[in-house]
Amino acid sequence: MRHATTAVLLVFFAALTSFSQSNGRQKTIQELQQKIADAYKQNNLASLDGKNLVAGSVKVVIEHSLVEGKNGDELIETRQFKTLAAIDAWIKKRREDDNTPFNEIRPLLRCSRGRCAYNFDGGIDHNHLYLHDVYYGFRSGRPYITRIHLLDGD
């Protein structure tokens, strides 16, 4: 009886620890996506470079809402960057004289399974570059960015 009680208590504490760690991870992911969203909206992803949010490189995917190519070959652009400052510079270089497209974010829909998605039920506007998804992974228990998906309102 004593061994059964000990075994039940061990299983209970293991489950409690696992639950606590997953809640802590979710909070950390929420904080990560909020930092990215805020910096993106303010055109200042470079300010996050010292926070160890990149492990290796980040893939940036821009999906265009209007396609001018016959086969849709201009629908998606993909680039790899070593720093968030390089992403900032690339986005700024693509801007027109009137500073469009404007960086824009929508409300967070959810974060799960390596992806934070934003709610686009309200549609998109012309001349805006939306943060569509932030993909993440974990290294040594800390989240890092693997990919940023942007939606161009063309």
C-alpha cells in the first residue's frame, strides 16, 4: 500500500511539473510573438537582435495578394536572413517614395505547434504589409524564430 501511494504521488508531481512547464513555454511563446509584432509594427525589428531570438537564420516569405505574372510565379518571395536588422533593411529597401507599404499587424489568433497566426477575418488593405505568421522552435528550452510570413496587400 505504501509503495502504491508513493507511485501515485510521483506520477501526480510529474504531471504537475509537465503542466507547469508547458504553461511557462506558452507564456514565453506569447511574449516572443508580442515582441516581434510590436517591433514589426514600429519598423524596428533590428532592436531585437541582441535578445537571441534567431538561431542561425530566419526565412522570410512574402505572399503577394495580386499576381502580375502569367503563371503566378511572382506570388511568393522567399529570402534567408542572419539578423533581424537585415530583414528590416530589406523591407525598408522595398518601400516606395511615399513609405508604402506600411507595416501592419492584426490581432493574434493563436500560437501552437510552432506557429503564431494572426486573425485576417476583416480582410486586408492596399499598401500594407501584414505580419501573417511567426514560426518558432525551441533550443535549450528557449524559443527562437525560424520563419516570418508576411502578406502584401499590394
